[in-house]
Amino acid sequence: MRRFIFLQFSLVLAISSLSQKDNQPIVSKIEKVTVFMQGAQVERTATQPIKAGKYNIVFGGISPKVDKQSIQLKADGKLTVLSVTHQVNFLKEQQVQEEIKQLETQKEQWLDKMALEKNMRNVYGQEEKMILANQSIKGDATLKAAELKEAADFQRQRLTEIYQKLQDNDHNLKKIEAELQKINKQLNELNQKKDLSTSEVIVAVDVKEAMTANFRLTYLVKQSAWFPTYDIRVQDISKPINLLMKANVNQQSGEDWTDVKLFLSTGNPNENGTKPMLSPWYLRYYYPNVMNQIRIRGNSSVYGSTAGINTITGTVRDQKGQPLQGASVVAKGTTTGTTTDAYGNFNITVPANANTLVISTVGYNVQEIDVSSGYKNIFMKEAAASLSEVVVVGYGTTRDESENFDDKSYRKKKDETAVNTTTVYQPTTTIFEIENPYSVPTDGKVYTVDINNFELNALYEYYSVPKLEATAFLTAKITEWQELNLLPGEANLFFEGTFLGNSMLDVMNAGDTLNLSLGKDKGVIVKRTLMKEYSSKKFLGSNKTDRRQYEILVRNNKQQPIKIIVEDQFPVSTNKDIEVEKLSYENGKLDDDTKKVTWSLSVDSKKENKFQLGYAVKYPKDKTLQLE
């Protein structure tokens, strides 16, 4: 029986050894990565001599998050690919676990040394107390001078030795604590790397003759993405807009992208590419239940708000309540995204078609939340690694004041320090090719790379609704913007060298002209004042008349003349007992349907413009109206 087991074991070893000999490892390098809105396609290349025969070639060190259906291999020469398989290799993870065990053993050894040093310290302390307690001579005993000197010498010598031992003991304890601190830091770093496995692509080939073959291996990986953001800079309203389009790239695929050719695609391979089918529409009676009736709400909006856009703010924290910096917050199904600041705070403006926010950061599970009003306090559940941080890789731009603009409404900036980008058009997507090599480690951090930098001729115009907010907002109108290949995304606003906050570049709802909101300008003063001397309440019979008269002031404190649109409104009656009359709107334009009044003004530098708005409302005196 033992002989049979021995023979069987020897046969297994022989087969294993033979199979190992049939595997030829191939050393490959990542040359190109195409990052989609969700996911990425990795392209590896290798050139290696291969022998004739049938055997397996093995590509190692590959991401464990490979979509197996996406693996493709191309090779030149006289060889035939028989099959392609994929398997996970846990060897790297096992090596790290072995390193953890070694560090744990070292930690126990240092802890034992620390315990020994503390015990010796207690021994020396007890001996010190005993010697000091025996210094006094009690009773009638008298000592000769020689005996007294001998006792004093003994105490002095022994106390000196004890104090030296205690000093050495302190030094040893500090050294042990320093070593333990190093080991604990290393253990924390290794314990955070819970998923360190790689994978292998095994290709069975039939090689007709020995040769040097070129291989190209491509595959899709998950946990990779990019989203666009913008920097919009205006030096002053007499000069063009500088628009910088940036890509925010992050990945946790399990393999580093080091000095690769980077492509950014507007496509998403995870989307359903099947065209929809329209089925017959059958009408039936609907019987709402009580809960549906309770939940029915009007979709009211404040006049003057931006239709179709929702601004969400919040904080992303870990389970202990600590803020997470650099967490990615993306509106699902869109290209709109942002990252949290050093305090975990985020502010994102999402389009109307976005119903879900996707929050992700390295070391924590991805979380999805509904887009709704109110402040979002999000707690992330820890997964595999520690918190991430934002790493901004910027490329400075300089502007030559002597540049002249051509007849086109924009021009692409030429800059030696900026990243060069080539735009490639495909039937359903646009691809931005970053010409300089780029590196994105598999750490989940957000790496920012410039895509394009434009200077745009714009028509600047101010806008104000002083009834809602006594502030002038600078806007810009851009034509021929369709040639810029812009995507929806958040924009950082800079005006006259000052950061003004964020806005939304909503290109999906733009027409022939792209309208940009560039934030508030404190250099333009707008006030709306109730003129009490012309406002009054009068009672006549069963009715009362409430008259209101307002003065609107626009002051231009800037160095250049401005154009500004000012809007206000008259109330609209919804009851026959309420009459709105005596409308006055000095030089304004009235919309008969909405009763909105618009003034288009040109205000010179250091000048102001005043105009008035007035109306009267008659209604029953036993009723109350809100006229503010």
C-alpha cells in the first residue's frame, strides 16, 4: 500500500514538473491604456524568442479584475493560438502574508525584551530603596571610622551602579519603543493591502518554427474611470475667456500604469448597447391608493432658479467619523463629478437626468445615494485599503499679451508646458489622446491631467434679479462651441485672479450659443429699495388697495462700461377678487403672460442708472396677501 502511494505521488510530481516545463513565461509591459467613463482597456506588448512545438505561454503580473470575455491576443509569425485562459495568482498575496508573519514574530521578540527591561527596572528600584533605607545607624551601636568608611564606600559604589543601570534601562526602552513603532507602521501598511493577488493569461500555442515573436495582449479592467472638470478664467471683461478642460483619472485595477500612452474615451463599455424597442401602448384605468394620494406633491420651483440643475453638498466620512479627503463623487450615468476636500466636504452640481450619486475612494466600498435636496452626511464602510488623497498634476500656462485673435470665436492655446492632446472621432465616441507618457498607480487616488486649453471670444453680460438677490452675476455667451468637444462637468470659476466658486458646464442643454455663469461680481452694485413716500394702503368700502413703488439702482464701479440685464416682476392674480393695477415699469419690457419685466442697460464706468417699478393690488380688506 505504501509503495502504491509512493508511486502515485511520484507520478503527480512528474506530471506537475512536465506541465511546468510546458509553460513559457512572457515578460510584457503596459504600453497603452484607454480609460472609459467606467472601466479601461489595457494593452500589453512583448517581444520574445520562442521555440517550436505545442505548449503554453504565460503572461503574468496582470490585474485580477480582468473581464475574461474581453481578453484578446495578437501575435505575428508562424504560430497558431489554440486557446486563451485566465487564472488568479495569489502568490504575491501569500508573500505579503509571510512578511506579516515575520514582522509579528519580530514584534513579539521586541515585546519580550521590553518586558525584561521593565522587570529589571523594578529590581533596581527595589534595591535602591533598600540601600537608602539602611543609611541611618539605629540604637547605641557605634562604628569605627574604618567601618563607617567601608559602609559609605559600599553604598556610594552600589548606588552609582544602580543609577547607571537605570539610565541604560531608559535608553534600551526608548530603542525598543522606536523599533516597535517601525514594525507597527509596516504592519499597518501591509494589513491594508488585503487584495494583492495578480492574475495570469495562459495561451496555448502551436509554433511551427523557432523565432522571435511580437505579442499584443488587450483586456478590459474594472474599477477605473475618468470624469471631466474645467477651469474658467476671466482676466477682465475686455479679454477672452481661458477655458481649461481637465480629466480626473483614478483606478484600482491592481496593476500600475507607468509611463503609458493614455487615451481618454467618452464611451462606456458597461452601458447597454441594445437599441430600444417600442411596444404597443395600452390604456387602462388607474386606481390610486391612499398612500399614492398622500405622496402627491407639486413640483414647485423658486422663480429665478436654474431649471434642470441640482446642487448637492455634503461630507464623506469613515465609520469613525473622520473626514475622507479625495473621495470621488460622480453623478451616475453622466460625466459630472468632483472630489472631497481636506475636510471631506463636497459640492456638486448635477443635471436633471441624474438621480444617483456614486461615492468611491480607495479602501472603502463604493456607495450610491439618491439625489435629493438637503445636506448629505455619508459614512463609508472600510474595505481593502486606507483613505485616498487628491494628487493634482498640473501643467502651467502662460499668456502672451501680444497675441491677437483671429476671426474664429476660439483658438486652441499653444503652450510648451501643457500636455499635448490629439482628438480622435469615432462613430459613437470621442477619444482624447494624451501625447506625453503618463502614470496612474493603482491606489485609487485622483490624478488630474490637462486635456485642452482654449481661449474663447465671448459676449459678456451681467444679470441680476434684485428681488431675489441684490447681486450682479457675470455671464458669457460663446458661439461655435460645438467644435470644442466639451462634456458636461463642474467648472471652477476665476475672475480677476480670484476664485469665485463652482458652476456647471451644462453643454447637454445648450443651443447654438453656450451660456456660462461666471459668478458674482462685487464691482457692480445692485439695490432694490421700497419708496415709502410713494407706497401706501387705502381702504374703500369692503376693499383695500396696497400700492408699492420700488427704485432699482445699478452702479458700475469697474474700469470698463458694462451691459446688464435686470429682471423683476408684477404679481399675477389667481382670484377674481384680487386686482393688480396701475403697473409702471420705467423703460422696461413686460411679458404679458408671466408679468416679468426686463431692463437691458448699458452703464458707463463709475456711473449709475436708476429706474422705478410700481403697482397696486386691490383685494378684500378682511383678507391678507403676501406682497413681499
